[in-house]
Amino acid sequence: MTPKLSQFVNCRILRNHKFIKEDIWVRDGKIVNPEKIFFDEKIQADIVIDCKGLAIAPGFIELQINGGYGYDFRFVTEQRKSWSYFLLPNFSYFSTRCVSHSFTKNKTKKWRYKWCHNTRCTCRRAFYQPRKEGAHPAECILDYEKGISAIENLYGSLENIKLITLAPEFNNSAQVIRSLTEKGIVVSLGHSTANLSQGEAAVNNGATFITHLFNAMLPFHHRDPGLVGLLASDNIPKNKSVYFGIIADNIHTHPAALRIAYRVHPNGLVLVTDAVSAHGLTEGTHKIGQMNVEIRDKKAYVAGTNTLCGSIATMIECVQLFVKSTGCTPEYALEAASLHPAQALGIEKTKGTLNFGADC
């Protein structure tokens, strides 16, 4: 049976960093070139959707989310379909967890924009420096003195792992980073007390990402800017891009810090929520997994403390707050949540874009 051809009309589409007035054609999960339809196939669309002037943008790709509505990605149960139903109707995601198992979820839905995107969901795993564990239990932190075998022994196969966060100041980090990148795993630096030199060494060994910039790392200092300094370092390969996640909820990251990161390295900026399982819950204290989480003043804390344990913002809220905080264009903010993460993963030819041949 020939797949149906859909045509979205009366819309503006985000392509090549700007909105243009153009129809978009979709067939068999792909965006197709209308010239071939007109001149080669000489056919009409099976389905025509009038967007009534709305915009169409690539679906968000969330590289750091922990759960929501009381569900935690660390605990895989039959309820995982419910997680995705409540959490992620508008984008694709990486589940951020520190236990084995992963699963896939593809979801596309029309909301304020028409999200045209599907991405395989795979896990990101983390290995932190004990002094920067944040809300993570210190006793659960793994070092890698024995190299990548320590990671494989804990998790088994790394087949479903796409991104791992680690602290580059640990011994043997160079060998571990090289081994992970050889397996096609993106290495991100974070939850770390690393100085700039250690960060530069990690990048030269293959690391290409920074986990939630400014959070759970040494604060910027003018004599040694730490991992933050990678945004402007001249001691990494000229042809190598360093991407960084940033939580634009105006809680984890001050608007002035958002502006600094945006102006220093706009091409590497990736919006993330770092949303935790408390996302979507009411104010008060909630037992989630092994942790008591308290929501107050629209923030999530480890109960009884002032330690933030993750964001409860949505990605669209982060996009809106980022535009307001930095003065960037809506086009840039939308691409920071779609194209940029796709580029960080090396999948930008088919994800995070509305170019012909991309997945929809």
C-alpha cells in the first residue's frame, strides 16, 4: 500500500534559522521535496491540513530529563507508557537515569506549534565527582579506576547508551573517554570540580558536551574558569565543537548567566530542562523513589533542605524564558531545543530540522 501524502498549507516553517512561508509535505515519516511530487510523480496530496497561519518547527530533543508527574526514569515499570503520555507529548527525549535498562518512545503531537519530529530515546548515564553530586546519593557514585570495564560491569551492554556524563578529574578519565567515544557514545563533562586544563584534556580526548552549564561544577573564576572556560578555550581543536546544556528556568541559571553563555558560544547552546519526577506535581512534599522532594515557590528541593534537585519547568517554558532573558529570536531558541541537540548527537541530517529528507 502506497503511504499517504500529507500537505500542510497556510503555515510558516522554521528552516535554515528563519521562518519562511512555505507548505510542507510529509510521506512515510519523511519530509519530501514538492518538486519531485509536481514534476516527477505528478500527484496531489491525499491529506491537506490548513494550519491557519500557525508556525511549524522541529520537535524538541530533550537531552536531560529525569521524569515527571511522580514517575522516575530510574525505575522501569509497566507504567512507562503513562510517563510518556503525561510528560512528553511534543518532543523526543533521552531518559536520564543511573540504572540499567532503556526503552524507546516516539511521539508527535500538534500543540502551539506543529512538532514534526521523532527520535529514538536512549539512556544517558552519569558518573559524578563526589563533591559535586548535587541531589544524587554519594554512596551511589561510581569511579572508574579500572577503566571502562567498571562501567560495563555495572551496566552490562552499552548498546543502548548514547550519552554519558562524567567528571574528568577522576583518574583514568582519558582512557575512559577515548573508549566511550570509540563506541559512538557522546561524553559530557559535569558534576565535576575539574579545572579548565582538565576540561581541555577531556575535550582533546573526545568529550564534546558539558552537562547543565554553571550547575554542579566549580564557579567561574578569572584565574581558572573551570569547565565554563571551555566555551572560549583556544586549547581545543579548531574544528571541534563543544556543546553545552543549559537550564533556562531562571532558577538553576540566572538570566545574566544565560546571556553570557549565549553571547560567548551561541552555536553550542542546547536548552535542557533537567526536569525531575516532581514536575507536574502540586506544592508540598512528595515521596519519589528513594527521595523526599519538596516543591515550594515553583522550585523542587531535597526535602528539608535548600538544595535544588532538578527543574520542574517544561521545555516550552524554557524556550520562552530564554527568549525573554537573552533577547534572542524565537527562531534561535526553538533551534537551541531541536537543531542544536541534534548536532550535538551527530544526527542533524535527519533530526532537529525540517529539511527535505528529515524525519517527521
